[in-house]
Amino acid sequence: MIKSFLAFLGGEPGEEKPMLLLLGMGFFMGIFLATYQIGSETLFLDILGEPYLDVAFFSAGGAGIISTVLFVYLQKRVNYSSLVVVNLFLIFAFMAVMRAAFEWTSYDGSEGGFQILPFIMFVMIGPITAITLLGFWGIFGRVFDLRASKRIIGGIDTGALTATIIAFFSIPFITQLPFIDSTYDLLFVSAISSFGVLFFTIWIIRDFNVNKATKVEKGDVKPVEVNFFDLIKDPYLRLLSLFLIFSMGASVFVDYTFYSATEIMYPDEQELTNFLSFFSGTVMIMSFLIQSFVNDIIIGRFGLKVALMTMPLILILFTIGGIVAGHIFGYQVKTEEFILFFMFTACAKAFTASLKDALENPAFKLFFLPIDIKIRFDIQTRIEGVVNELATLLAGAAQIALGLLVFFELIHFSYLILGLAGMVVYLSGKLFSQYKVTLQKTLTEQKKALKGEGVRNEQNTINVIRSEVSSKNSDRVISGLRIFEKLEPIQFEFTLLDLLNSRMSKVREYAYKKLDEYLVFEALDIIRKDIKTEGDEAVLKAATACVKNLEAAEAYELNDISIRQLVRSTEAKDRIKGARLLVKSNEDKFLPYLSELLRDINPRVRIAAMTTAGKIRRPEIWPNLVENLHLATYGNSAMSALTHSGEAAFHAIDTSFYKTGQYKATMLRIVQLLGRIGGKSAIDLLWKKIDFPDKKIVSEILLSLSYIGFAARDFQAARIKIAIESEIGDIAWNIKAVLDIPEENEIDMMIRDAFREEDKQNYENIFMLLSMIYDPQNVTLVRENIQDGTTDSITFAVEMLDIFVEEELKPKLLPVMDELKVDDRLAKLQNYYPPEDFESYYDLLLQIINRDYNRVNRYTKALAFYRISNMTGVEVSDDLIANLFNPDHLLLETAAYTIYKLDQSAYHLHTKRLKSGVKKELDKAIVPPVFQGEGEDYHQKLLLIERVLLLKEVPEFKRVSGELITYIAEELDEIRLNEGTTLVDAGESGNTPVYIVVEGNVDVYQNDVLIDQKSRGGLVGHELILDTNKFEYTALTRNRCTLLVLRKEELLDLMSKHIEIIEAYLNILNRVEFEEEEVEIADILLSV
């Protein structure tokens, strides 16, 4: 039951203890604050009353300034846990001492005149409340991390608020208890409850490290500090301070008139106690209702300016009513008509207090967002703490001064309130205007801090490898180079030259050996220069051998006879040498030899020839290179050669894109090529393809444009906006779909995760597209603020978007970028993207299947098919039958399997319409054998969707999206091996395939010692990627095993196309383990 209650409040398993402790602390805090406030107000009004209100407010302001300044000072110099415990202990001691003082001083409330005890209690309401709340929310923010805080804060806040409301409404009943003889006996309840707060605080601090979040480590940058003169000098900070002074001043004068009128209305102490408790409880309820139902509407629909103006405008309304009623019916003596003046005064107090707490304060906090994060919290503490209390001090001083005027009466304070409220309205407009100016200024300053970064999309496969090569770990550098060698052989050579100056001897030695292997004699001068400063013996040995071989290559006489001997040799190493030496001459007579090598049956020879083709840049060779783009073994080398050829190759490349029957893989490579080469011509060629009917191609076109730093012109911007609106529509549809997906089994959860991955990609696309029509650095700043994940940073990001995004796009874009609840987000989007209603879960799954493949990826569709196959009482629909003719083999096979599971006869009936080869393949994959001999070892291979589900279990592929997993699954072969079969042998080439265990176990030995055991989902043979590297271990099947096999060529092909796969593989090589799942923008915004 307790777990269910905590789950209702937003808690998750493992968070029960801290939540219960904070709820206990909040419960006692609510009772403490309620009883202390009501007891203090009642005693003050009953004993001292209106004559001492001005002095009390003045003193309260002074006490508030001292306490807040002291808290700010100590917070930076004392452990937070010690500060909170000492504060709460002092508060408990104060409660106990005050209660004892009433007893020991023979206090008599009937004596009249000034009495110090009620005065002190009333003055300390503000400081004690502020310090108690600061301690409570400070501990909350340190116990839970950011994501948990956002999820739980509403429940904890509601719990504390509920306790306070209950306490307020319970006070009339508490005062009837036998041991409560006088109002000051409420201090006894306050003391007990304050001890409860202290007890739970100590418990929390003992079990949780609340100091870790704010502990300053050695080497940390000292926070920037500001002084109070900065609040005066800066126009924006000056406006913030003035607004708070006038707003708080108006509130204090409202309190003055309210307390004065209440004293007249309720002369009896018990009646006064009852009224104040019920009134305060009602204000708390109003505050809760405004915060829950009105706050978001006003801020979201009407903006921050209206949010600041709401309280003073309502205050003006009730104040005018009070002035009229006071002049007509009286305001000094309790009469039957006095109730009208009192009602207007009480309403002014109730709405002022509730609106200030629930609307003005949250809105006012947002005005600190444009301030530099380094000083923001210091300034916010000073303004909301010290300046706020200064306002109370000034209001109290003004009341004392006005009290000296003989003619100044209670009704005249209402006129002053009108003036103060009018100033708040005026300052709201001024502050909002300056807020926009400051926001723009902050945006400009943050752009300067980027130092030119963010102008273009730098997140591509080549840059990922370059980042790896820049590592300070030699093993990581060499791992990155091994992949670089396969993906970009020409750029690889330039990188080797750069690494000759590396501080790591292991890397330099590797670079010299590779330069020797690749016969990079063109850079001989550079190598000779670097070898002179080499001091490591092992490196020097490799360098000397390298120079010797390169000098021999440079001196090699290239002619028909010598090159023919190498090209026509039966030895692959001779043909490779011939291919590399052809760089020496660009004469026409040698082109036939290069063309011959480009058709060589040995992959290493052909790749060497492609590298040479890229270096000599002959147009005659380019069509041959384009023909190899779709091949996994040669595609990367062909890409490298064409990239090195530059813009001159554009005509040959672009013409091939439109070739009838062209491979989709070739089209994707051509688009990537244009993005890598870049330039105005590349942009023009890419933009001409923007309306291509395949979303995968279009997505790659947009990616390539982002790599170039494309800035859309007017007619192009219109097309980009349509694409943005389409992505927003997909997010809206996905949100609604996820709401209707149950959590009945594992596949349901996978479908929900699939939509999360879809939304992740949608957000990526939106930011990429925004960068094309707006300043890309502005978009980068928006993205970074959202990724920070705090409510403030997200709000700031939305405010920045509001500055530079066009009005027509804002109603659609801002709802998906803001931190909103699901229902609120859908409500804002429904005018543009009406949500679909699904009759049932089955209907939703059919909608997913039938949705345009450009809007839902193949992985999500395949899961929907697979989920239907597990349903009971479902008939084979036309939607399923239609997908038997789907050109996507994954969806075709999964649809056929689903039909077979639902109705075998329907499967056989409808598959007869397929081509015989297709049907035969489906039957082999889906239908069990009819005739199987006893003891016959028959193995039915996994379906594609089953391979996908298996790969999703592999820890190393955790961060690879489901859609990319489907592409990996298509490249896999499945084999079954007997016990004792060798998968990898020590000394074997690194080109050995990667094995993924489906069934059985694989033992890994090194020097005849068992070092590892692989079971379902385990990887074998993935550590090396080059055929020149050798394995140091042996892997044997322990029993009969079923394995999935991935060739290294296919793996490299996938890595070159998809950045997620190359990042995952680098993490495998570097043995990176992830304890926590990476938080994406979609997680931050759509988890609310």
C-alpha cells in the first residue's frame, strides 16, 4: 500500500526511504509553520494590535535582512548539512525558550501596553519561515538527482502543502484540547513539530550525503561573486529590485490594513484564532488551486508580463471596493456595515497572498534566466532574500513615518496601496521589455562563447574517428586508426603523418610502420625531417626501415615493363606494390594497368588501386569507382577516392544517382559524398534531390547539407519549415500512440521504447532543420539549454526560441520544446495536429503498420506485426495480407509469420500469390518441416525479427537504435556448429568474422588458460578488424552452438553509414561500460 502511494506521488522502486523521510519532514514542517504563524498573529493582534504594526513590520524587515545575509554568507563557508541542522536546532530552541518565557515571566495578556514576547514572535514569522523552507527544499534538491526531482517534486510539495492546510483547519480544534489553556500554548505544538522536523533532517543527513552536491573540490573554479552595488548599476538588476520592492511593499501595506481590520472585526482572542486559522487555510487552498490550474494557463497563453500584472490588477480592484465601502459604511468601528470594508480587505489579502505565492513568484524567477549562470544564483539569493526583506523594512519605515501624521488614518493606506499596485503594473511592463533586451544580449554573449562552434553539424563518422585518434590513450588512438584505415584510406595516410609528432612512442612506431606498408613515398621529405628528432630506439628502428623502403619506392623506375611485371604477378603483394607505385605517374599509358587492378579479384589489391585512383584524380576512373559504392568490401575505399577527387567528380557522381535501377546503397553513398566534399555546387546538387520519395535518402540529404553548413534562402526556408512541421506532427502522433500502448508484456515495452527512439530522431531532425533557417549558433544554445534538463534551462531555451523563431512556427514548435505534461502538450498541438482515436490496441497496431513508412520506421512496424502474432482472437486482416507484397524483406517476412501464427490456412492461401522463389524462402523460414525423420538434426533459422530481438539483448548494442539493429540483422548469417569447433584461433587474421552466440556456450582460452565464457548474446572475434592484426586467444564451442555471423566487411560498411554503430564499436574496443542510460532531449521533454 505504501509503495502504491509513493508511486502515485511519482516515486520509483528504490526511492521509498528518502521519499518517506521527506514526507515526514514536510508533515511536521506544515504543522510547525501553521501553529507558529497563527499563534503569533493572534497574540500580536490581541495584545498589541494596530498601534505596533508599523514597528513590527520594520523590525521584521531588519530581522529578515540579517537572517538572509547570514544564511548566504554561511552557506558558502559551512557544510550544508551542518548549517541546516544548526538552523533547525536554533529554531527548536527558540520555540522552547519562548514557550518557557511565557510561563516564567508570568505573562498576562490583559495588562495592555507594549509586551515584548508577542512582538518577538510576530517579527520572527518571516525569517523562521524562510529559513525552514530553504532547509527543506535544499535537502530535497541534494537527495534526489535532477530527473528524480522533476518527477517527485510535485508529490512532495503537495504532501507538505496538505499537512499545512490540515494544520490550519485543525487549530480551532487543537485550542479546545485540555492542555491548551492559552493561545501561547500553541508554541508547545510548534516546539514538538519543530523537533520532528529536526529529527527527520538528522535522519536524512545520516543516511544520505547532502554535502556532495555543493562540495568544492581542489582545482574547482571559485564561483563569481557580486555585490549589492551591482544591483544598482545594472539597469536590468535595478528593475528586478525595484519591482520586488514595490510588489513586496504593496503586500506589506495590504497586511497592515488586513490585520488592522481583523483586530476590529474579531476583538475576542478565541474568535480571532479561529478566523486566522480558517483564513490562512483558505489562502493555502487558493494558492494550490491557482498553481495547479491557473498558473500554466496565464504564463503559457498570455506570457510573463500578464503573469506579473495579474496580482496588482486584482489588488487594485478590491482596494477600490474597500475604499468605496470604507467611506460609505465606515472603517474604524465594528458595525453591521463594517463587514463590507472588512470583506474587501480580506479578499485583497487572500488574493494578494495566493497570487503572489502561486503566480507572481514562479513567474518572477523566470526573469533571472538571462543572467549569466555563474552569478545567477548569487543574484537571485540577494534579490529574493535581502532585497525582499529590505522592502519589508522600507514599508515598515513608511508606516512609522505616515503614523506620525495626525490626519493619516486606516483608509488612507488603501490609497497608498493603489499607488504601489499601479507602480507594480508599470514596472511589469518595463521589466518585461528589459527582459527581452537582456535575453537578446545574453544570446549574443553566449554565441561569442561558442568561439565559432555550432555553425555546422560536426557529428559525422569521420569526426568521431578523428576524435578517437586525438585521445591521450595510445591504445585508443591505434584502435581509431585501424578503423580509419578501413573507412578513409587516403585521409588515413595524412593522419599518420600528423601522428609522427605524437608524444606517445607506441603511436609513432605504428605510424611509421603503416607509412612503410602503404609506400607513402610522396611524404618522404616530411618523414626525413621528423626522423631527425626521434629519440626512442624502437621508433627509430621502425622509422629507419620506413625511410629505406620509401626511398627505394621513390627511386623505382616506372615503365611499361616494370609495372607490367608487378601488375601481372601471381603474388598479391606484388600487385599491391604496383598499385601504390602507379601514383608516380599520371600518364595515359599507365591507366589501363590501374583499370586492370581495379577489377582484381583480391580485395587488398583492388583497395590499393582505388587509393591510387583517388590520388591521381583521373575522370576516366570515376565511373568505375561509383560502380563499387554499393559493395560492402569496396564502398569505403571508393568513397575515399572520390572524396579526394573533389568537385571535379561531381558530374560523374550526380549522373550515377539518377541511373535507372541504381542501388539504394549507391544513392546513399553519393549523397554522403556530396556532403563530405562540400561547397556551393554540392549544396545545389543536394537541394535538387530534396523531394526524393525515399525518406532515408532525404534524411541523408539533410544531414549532408548540415555538414556543409547550409543556410536556406527564402524559397528553401519554406520547404524546410514544412519538414519541421512534419517532424512535429510525427512527435504528436507518437505521443498519442504511446498513451494507448499497454505494458502487458516485453514486446509492448519494446514498442514504447521504439517510439522513444523515433522521437529522439525527430528532435535531432528538428534541430538540424532549424539550423538551416536560423542562426545555427542560436539553435545550438537552445539545444544545450534543453539538454541541461533543469526547469529553468528549458524555460530559458523556450524564451530564446521565442526571440528568433517566426510567429507562424511558434504555436507548433514551442509546445514540443517546452516542459509540459502530456495532456497539455497534446492540447496545444491539437489545433494543428488533431490526435487520432484508436478503437483498441489492435487498431493502434494496424495504424502503425499502415502509417507511411516515411513517418514510422521499419523497426517499429516489425514490432507491431510481431505483437499481433502473439494476440488471440484476432483475424487475418487485409492490412496483413497487403504486406506480403512489401518490398522490405523484414516487413514481408514478419507479416507472413504473423499470418501463419494467426491462421495457417490463410498463410498458405495468400502466399500462393507470391513469386515461387519468395514463397519458397518464406516457407523455409516460417513453416516447420512436414517430413522429419526420427533423430534427424533439423535446424530452422531465426526470422529477421527474432534476430533483431536477440541483438537488442546484446549489451554492446544497448545504445544502437532499433532501426539500425535491423540493418545489422540483415547482414547476419546463421550457422550451427558441433562441440569443440574452433571459431577463432590464436594467430589468426583479424579479418575473422564476428560471432554472436544464439544457443550454447563458447569458451575463450589464452595460453591454454580459460579466460572467458560466452553464452546467449555474447560476442566473439570483435576485438580486431584488420587482416594484418592477429588474435591472441582461441575460442572453442563447449557444446552444440547456434551462432550468428557478421563479416568484418559488412560491419565496416555499416559503420561508415551510421555514426551510432561506429560509436558502439569504439566503445566495444575500448571496453567502455555504461552504468546509466544516456539522457536524450526526447527523454527530458517527453518524460513529464
